[in-house]
Amino acid sequence: MGRETEGRGGKGGAETGVEALCRGDGDLGPLPLEADRQAGAFQLLQLYTGLRRGEVRKLKWTDVNLERGFIHIRDPKGGVDQVIPLSDAARDLLSEHPREERSSYAFAGDRMGSPRGMRQISEA
């Protein structure tokens, strides 16, 4: 797997991917967008908007207004609904993201009508 190195605290151990990248000879491998388009889009939307995982997970298409360029966040962690402006990158991502007829969620889960589960996102 990794090569043996002097890790933290002077103990030998397998080198992590982060350490290899810091040295400049590591490989990131495929991005999640290539491996699982929905999980990749989920993570990119988080980056583009600053939304929490749970907020993106519960996002419904009825709360997305691409024409006016905003997302309505209902029931956020802070308790007060919010209107979040969309950058051009976030708009493009959502406009290209497939809508599943079986679910009202932007990131649909395996079960009909449910949002995508956190395990499905983190394992992608």
C-alpha cells in the first residue's frame, strides 16, 4: 500500500495519501463526480453555496429557483428559513443535474420519495 515512513511522533508506518500529495508525487485518483455523479454534484453544491450536508440532502426542487438564482432553505439548523443566492457555477450544476420523477428531492435516495442518505454520499 503506502511506503514505510517516519510518521508523527517518529513512529514508522504506512504513508498516507495526504503525505504523498504534500511531497508532490501522490495521485488523487478519480474525483467523486466521475465515480458517482450524484454524490459529486452534492459535494460541489456544498462548496458552491456553503450549505450544510443536511441542508443539501433535504433540498427539494420546489425550493430551487434557477431563473431568479436562489435556493430557499427550510428548517435549517439555526431554525430560521433562509434564501441563499446561487453563483453561476451552482446554477449550472443544478440545471444540469437530473430530476428524478419518483422523488421531489434534488438528491434522491434509493427508496422512492426519500432524500439521498448520508451513507450513500460519504461512500461514493
